[in-house]
Amino acid sequence: MSTLRFHALKEAIGRKTVVVTEEERRSSLFGQNVFNQGTMLQYLTKDAYNSVIDATENGSKIDRRIADQIASAMKDWALSKGVTHYTHWFQPLTGATAEKHDAFFETIGNGQAIEKFGGGQLVQQEPDASSFPNGGIRNTFEARGYTAWDPTSPAFIYGTTLCIPTVFVAYTGEALDYKTPLLRALQAVDHAAADVAKYFDKNVKKVNASLGWEQEYFLIDRALADSRPDIVMAGRTLLGHASAKGQQLDDHYFGSIPNRALAFMSDLEKECMLLGIPVKTRHNEVAPNQFELAPIYEETNLAVDHNSLVMDIMGKVAAKHNFKVLLHEKPFAGVNGSGKHNNWSLSTNTGVNLLGPGKTPMSNLQFLTFFINTIKAIHDNEELMRAGIASASNDHRLGANEAPPAIMSVFIGEQLTAVLKELEGVTDGKLSPKEKTDLKLNVVGKIPEILLDNTDRNRTSPFAFTGNKFEFRAVGSTANCANPMTILNTIVAKQLVDFKKEVDALIEAKDLKKDEAIFNILREYIKHSKNILFEGNGYGEAWEKEAKKRGLSNNKTTPEALKAKVAKKNLELFEQMGVMNKVEAEARYEIEIEEYVMRIQIEGRVLGDIARNHVIPTAIKYQNMLISNVTGLKELYGADFKKYGKEQLDIIEEISHHISVINAKVNEMTQERKKANALEDTEQKAADYCNRVKPLFDEIRYSCDKLELLVDDELWPLTKYRELLFTR
Ligand code: ADP
Ligand code: MG
């Protein structure tokens, strides 16, 4: 009997729900472990407080004397909560978060010690950063990087550590993390959007991009997950036959949440509350043992930090509940994978959501301006948007009839489609008073404050307008949202800068009124961007054909998709918007394709191991049982044995066939890996891993899964899909 699998099953089936109590209201837990404005008011001098607020809101620098005060106050606050260590908390390009803890504790001679934390330690650190991915930016002789405090994201306590969100940059100044380019992109969109918003309201000083992410994940019993080498090593199953029941009955989605999962969620939510992460929604997702967590949206930099933090603490909380969280985009074949919708909008310091329709024709014209500019930005940069969500794991999901395809398009709904159609007919140049009134009353004025299409959502669209925000649905569940959010905010910033120039030029050249000029430019944008609008079924083959006709890209694999990140046009875009220079952008590209190669390489090795060391020996064991059965039959019945042993003989042959396929394909895969590894050029290497190594996975898997169906259940060593997905 296969011991590990059955031990794990026994453990999993016998689990009791871990009891989670709610002693305090969520609202009173909220932000208890965050050095937020309330806490700062208590602990900081007025000067220090104002200086942090000014840094948060206007990006001003905090001077060193004040930084000392802030550090000292943070330390006092942290010590009062039993904290012993501090860390700069950052997001290197591994995609995970990084931390290196230092104790507050310092010796002062004479055998005495104190707790110390100064402005210097708050503001800047030099972690030994040589082992983080850098895409060749840092030479070994200058392997230094430093982390620098980001005062726009508040410090927080996790466990007994004070965590200070920081950026991570090379000594030569290049960004080595996700946060730095994001902050630059947010600044670019702030300036560009505020300039355009001033057409409508002179009081607009600042525009914030908001992000509300929806995190999907699987929750698998820890013993069962740990019994599978593929889940442990690659975060997903590389083989395993589908279980008889999957998601076809739709009985999990929005169903009542299983007790153990609910206890995990409550515990996680409590942690989130303490950390000031405003989680609000929880529910079952489509696949068995798949769930979703979503907070109330926040300013994008903060929301990204919160998502990274959540992904980290989910694993820790899950361990307490004997679960393992799988964030992988496709942990199980045959049932839905996980994504992370990124809900995005722009709002002004005056409290207006620029992507929300308003009450007056003028506010609706403002809405249409931002709405249409966003559509044009996506149209002009669809390939870059696709690149922003590319990863080895997300490739499994995009276009797999459950998630949006690899083709970018924008869904806007019937009502807004009709509005754009009207606007397309606006007269060129000056508008007659009648046309103006007509537009204001009957077109712009008629956009309802609440759009009906809110509810009519097309789930197959990668980028959908949902009433007062755009929802980027193609983002993967393991992604650091900073990557797609940097791209989205950069392209929108660039588009708004261009728009402003064009409107101003038109006002100048043709002596048009502001609103006339805006109508004129928007009309041209609508005509120009039509090809990106799509309201139909994004999963269908017909759309692939149609999209091709329209000239939209359809980059199905990561190596293909990533190339857009270093296309000349895009390098210039990043440079022009001050988001990344050429060195930074190229380094990121290098890191991402290297990561792709490594992921496929690891999967290939693990699959080879499992196929050879688990599946083949098990199949042989079972085949031997059949052989001795047939030999016995022969002894009993002599020449007649075939009459009674026909099925056994068939299975013996079938097993031999699958064993030989597996063996041959694993050999072939190993050879292909060797050849690919010998390539100098990373791009070529990634292409080979994608086109020569990866396709063999399916062939190996097919035979392994067939053997799973043939071999005695008692012998099968790998925990099965039904056990992984239906044990709760
Ligand atoms: P769903 O898409 O699952 O039906 P909702 O659209 O209600 O759910 O909300 C999903 C996420 O979108 C939440 O995180 C919510 O806070 C966020 N959201 C709502 N309004 C906005 C907005 N104006 N800008 C950005 N995010 C928003
Ligand atoms: Mg959504």
C-alpha cells in the first residue's frame, strides 16, 4: 500500500475545525498594528506629523532631523506592542516580498544594552542584495543595493517585527523592485490626469489611481498538498486524472463556505484588520476548494502593498488551520484556475471619480473624456498590456475557456456603445449652438448616473468597464499587481498628456471653445480605437479570427508576449513618462524571461521525477500482480487460460505501452532541456523551453493519467484529484 498518500488522507479526514473567536468588532481591530495617521498624531510632534503627511500627499522630502524623531516615535509605539525587531519590507523582482530582521537591541558597553532605532535606520538600509534578480544591472564588483523608506505606505507590525515599506534600488540608481516604477507611474498619471481634470474643475490638484484587487486561491488540506511533490515544488499538479465530479454541477460557486475554510477566512480577515487591510468580501469560487477574498479599493501603491502582504500572510494563517494556500493560476487541470481582477479608477483630491458618470452634462463630459482616453490607451498599447500579465503560470489560464483570452479588448456595454456612436457623428470643427445643446441634453446629459450595464458583465472580457471603474481581469493570481498597474497607469498618463496637447492645439488653431475642442478630439479617438472594443464572447474561436482581422495581437505564450516590454516604442514610452529608463526596462525583461525558463525547467524536472520514480514503478508493481494472476490462471486452465485472463492480458499490454511512452518522452524532454540549457541567448532559450520542452509535459501526463485509471487504487502513490479537491 502506498503509505504517504493514505497517511495523509487519514490525517486530513480526521481534522477538526480550528475555532476562531471574534472578541472585538472588526472596526475596532482595524489598523491597530499600523503606524497610521491616528497613531502618528499620538506619537509624533506636530512638525514631524505634518512632514509625513506632506510627504504622503505631495511627495516632499523628509529631513533627517525629523526622520530621527519619527524613528524614535515608531520605536516607542512598536515596543509598546511587544515588538523586538524591525525590517525594511520590499518587493524585489522575485515577485515575493523580502525582509531581513534586525533587533532594536544594541549594546552600549559595560555589559549594558538598550533598544535603539534612529532616522538613519528608518530612511535607508543596505541589505546584502547580491542574490536578488537584477537582470545584469549590478555587476558583481558593485553588487550593492539599498532600500529607502516609502512614507506613502505606512509602517506596520507583523508578529514581533516592525515592517517599514521601502523601495529597493541599485547604488547606481536603477530600480530593482516593483514599487519604484509603480510610484513613478502613479506620479505620471497624477500629473497628466490632474492637468486634464482642470479643464472641468480648476480646483483639482491631485489625482489618485485606485486599485481594488480580487484574490482567488485554492485551499487544500496541508497533509494532502504536502503528499504531492509537484504541489510542493511547483505549486501545481503536473499530473493527476480528473475526478468524476469536478465543477460541472456548479455546486460550489457562492455555495455555503465549508467550516474549516470559513475558520481560516475569519482568522485571515482578523489579521488583515489589524494590518489595516480593508478586506470585505469572501466567497466560494467556481472550482471545488477555490475561494476569493476582496478588500475595499485603496490608493494603488497601498493596495499593491496590501495584496503582497495578504499573499504572504495567507500562507502563514493557512498553516494554523492545516491548509496550504495555492495561489498558482492553474493548480488543477480540468477545473477553473485563479485570477486576480484589478479594479482600477482615477479620483481627484476634490472627491470625484473621473471614471464615474456624474449628475450634470459637464461632469459627464469629464467622465467621457477619461473613459475614451483609457480606451484609446488600451488600443494603442494592447500588446504591452498583454506583456504586463505574462508569466509561465498565467499562460495556463489565458484563453483556457475560463479566463479572458490572450487578446486584449475592451468591453463597455450597450449603453456606452450607443453613446460613443452618437459622439462619432459630432461635426468637425465648430459646433452649432443647436448641436451643442443637443449633445449636452440628449447624449452626454443622458448618461445615467448608474449604468445599467453594471450588472450585464461580460466575464469573457479581459478589460471591462463596470459602471465606475475598469476591471482588468486577465491578471494572474500569483502576480504582483504592481506590474500590470505600472503599465496601465503609464499608458493612460501618456494618453492624457497627448490629449491635453491636442485639445490645446485645436483651441489655438481653430479658435474653438474648450468643450468643442474636446468633442472634436474624442470623436477622432473613438474612430481610431474602434478595433479594441468587443462585446461578444471572448472565449470563442470566432473572436480569435475576428481579432486577427482587426490586427490585434494574440501572443499566447509568455516568451512571445514579453517581447513588447522591450519594443522600441515601449522603451521610449517608459523613458518619456519617467517610469523606467532603458537599462531598467531591459533588465526586467531579462529577469522575466529567465524566470520563465526556470519555472518550466523546475516543472520538467519534477514531472520527470514523478513519472519515473513514482508512476512507472507503481505501474510495474501492478503489472506484476496481473502477471502472477495470469500465470496462476495458466496453471489452473492450461491452454484455456486466455479465455479467463483476457482482460488482464490487455491491461498488461496497455501498461507496457504507457510505460514505454513515458520513458521515451521523459528521455526526450531531458534531451530537449539539455539542448536548451546550452543556449547562450536567453530569448532563444525561453522559446525552446516553451516550444520544445513544455509540449512534452502533456504527452507524459497523458500516459501517467491513463495509468492512474488502470492501476489498483491501493497501490497508487499520488494523492488523487478527488481527494485534493473534495476533502474539506
Ligand atoms: P465583483 O467584480 O466581484 O462583482 P465589485 O465590482 O463590487 O465586485 O468589486 C470588486 C472590487 O472593486 C472591490 O475591491 C471594490 O472595492 C473595487 N471597486 C469598487 N469601486 C471601485 C473604484 N471606483 N475603483 C477601483 N476599485 C473599485
Ligand atoms: Mg470583479
